[in-house]
Amino acid sequence: MDIRIGVVNTAKELALELPDATDGAALKADVEAAVGEGSVLWLTDAKGRTVGVPADKVAYVDIDPGDGTKPFGFS
């Protein structure tokens, strides 16, 4: 599963590859909880690296379930 996080006032985004066993619904709940509380969103990628993003700096979160249904061409 791939996740991209846009950060406020930054042109770049964070891109992480999460383990395939990651539950998308649980990930969404974790993001919503961190943003709602104003805490830090902590994620561990497929290589075991941990990344923390202050929830008040999250502009958007794009979750790609990695099920092979990537768009092709223009939408």
C-alpha cells in the first residue's frame, strides 16, 4: 500500500510504501484521530523506518491500496 501526505507550506509531499498487510480502514482511522487530536501521525514503512508528521501540518492524505487498479491516462 502506498500513501502520499501533502504537508502545509511545502511543495513536496511525503511518499511511503506501507506493508501489504496494512489495513486501509485502520490507516484512515489513525489519520483522522491524529488530525482530530492535533497530535503527531506516526507511520512505519515497509522497510521499518518510522516517520512522524505533525497533524496540524497535514494538507492531504492520498492512500493507494496497491490492488493493481492504478489509473491510466486522463481521468
